[in-house]
Amino acid sequence: MSVALFEPYTLRSLTVPNRVWMAPMCQYSAETSGPNAGVPHDWHFAHYAARATGGAGLILVEATAVSPEGRISPADLGLWNDTQVRAMRRITGFLKEHGTVPGIQIGHAGRKASTKRPWHGRARPTPPRAGSPSPQPGPVRRGPPRPHRADRGTDPGDHRPVRGRGPARPGGRFRGP
Ligand SMILES: Cc1cc2nc3c(=O)[nH]c(=O)nc-3n(C[C@H](O)[C@H](O)[C@H](O)COP(=O)(O)O)c2cc1C
């Protein structure tokens, strides 16, 4: 049987130089609030750059939220503003320079949004207003985390994050470097 691990893999117009691919893995290491909330910083750069210089053919950047309310934890990466896009381009640019195909997992955590970082007690939601409460269509009684309920009469604008906004929205401006 031939070993294809180090042979290229082509999917439509995309060719990945080998089959050593990195799954998306949340680092829960971004700033949680302020102008740098959700912005990849040196930790993220070093984390992904190290795997690229190690020869990974494709790296899927961790779950990255399309809106503050859609973060799994407040320390997640985001792509809802240009500061985040610029910082992400530093990473994707480095990956490309080293022959690694950059990918990303764009996400909205839905009713599972707004939990604490795993090492702070993942099953517990952040208190409303202290983190990034995500409105839900109604009460869900099973299983943690208990969602923050969107009551009848909630501003319909509260549901916009589910569709995403800013650079990461469908058809948005984030297309890598
Ligand atoms: C620290 C850590 C963070 C993870 N974060 C994510 C994530 O952001 N998105 C995701 O879909 N899966 C995430 N996972 C799951 C991994 O992507 C992967 O599916 C899992 O580790 C199983 O890998 P395997 O299928 O190669 O056995 C995470 C796993 C770990 C260990």
C-alpha cells in the first residue's frame, strides 16, 4: 500500500502540499473586551507559525466568531472588525509564505455561546452583560450552559449576529492576504 501522507491533495482549485492538516483548536487566549477583543496576537501567531514551519500542509484556524455574541467564550478570536482582519492577515500571510494553506472555522456558537474558558469552568455561562450573552429563541432546559433567553418582544436586531456582520459575513471582505 502506498503512503500518501506527503503527497499533494487537490480539491477543485485548491492544492494542499501534503495530508498533514491541523484541526481547528480554540486557544481561548484573545483579549475578552476593549479594542483588542477577539484580535489574534503574538500567542496565536506563534502557535500557527510554529505548525507552518513544521510543515503542516493545511492549518484550520480555531473557531472564530462572526460577532461578539457568537463567541464560545469571551476569549475566542473574532472577525467582526478590521483590526481583527489585519492581525489575522499577519498569520495567513506567514502561513502562505511557508507553503501552508490557511483555512479558518468561522462560527457562531448559538445557544452554547458565552461560556467560560474551559479551565475556568466551561459549563458555566458568563453572567449576562459581563461576557458576551447570546440571545436564544426560547428557554432550553436540558444541559449546560443554560442560555440567556431572548424574551418575546426582544429587538429583532438581537438576532442579526446569527447571520454575522462585518468582514466575516457571507460575501464579506475577509478573503485572506
Ligand atoms: C484544545 C482544543 C480545542 C479545540 N477547538 C476546536 C474548535 O475551535 N473547533 C472545532 O471544530 N473543534 C475543536 N476541537 C476539536 C478538534 O478540532 C478535533 O476535532 C479533535 O481534537 C479530534 O481530533 P481528531 O478527529 O483528529 O481525533 C478542539 C480540540 C482541542 C483539543
